[in-house]
Amino acid sequence: MPKVTFVAPSGAQHAVDATVGHSLMRSALNANVSGIEAVCGGSCSCATCHVLIDDSWVSMIGRATPLEETMLEFSAQRRPNSRLSCQIIVTEAHDGLVVHVPVTQG
């Protein structure tokens, strides 16, 4: 199981055993990661599972799709490394991934 670290705005880290084939959002919810609201349940119709991909992982994770970009427009904390965690499907290659949870969602 890949280990993913969610970094809270305070700097606190929450290491999660992520399930291969599930979304990063689902892994965060299953582990009760604070700050991931996931109001739409992962259907890419809001921006409440917004995360900031750590700079060292941006090229591996890739860019947001056009639909995801549209949803990210609703995020007050959008950055070039912004992604919706519901759109990132966990693979073994994500072992060690670090993502930052923004101060606010949506």
C-alpha cells in the first residue's frame, strides 16, 4: 500500500495508507484527514477536495484536466500545483507522495 502524507496548513503531517485504484480523496476521507471536505463525493463537481501537490511530485502527478481546471476556479487558494484529490487515482508509484491541504476549501 502506498504511503501518502497530507500536510495540514499548520504543518502537521498525516501519513495515510492509500488504496491502489481508489482516489486520493477517498484515502483521505477513510483516514479522517482534516480539511478534505469532498462535498460532491468525488464527482468533480466542486472544489472541496482541493490539494496542493508538493513541488517534488508535480511532474509525476501531472496537470489537471480541463473539467478539473474549471472546478478549481472556485478555489480561493488555487495555485499552479492545485489538483482535486478526487481526480488522482492512487497507484504504487504514489508511494511517498506529499500533498498540502489548503487553509480553506471551495
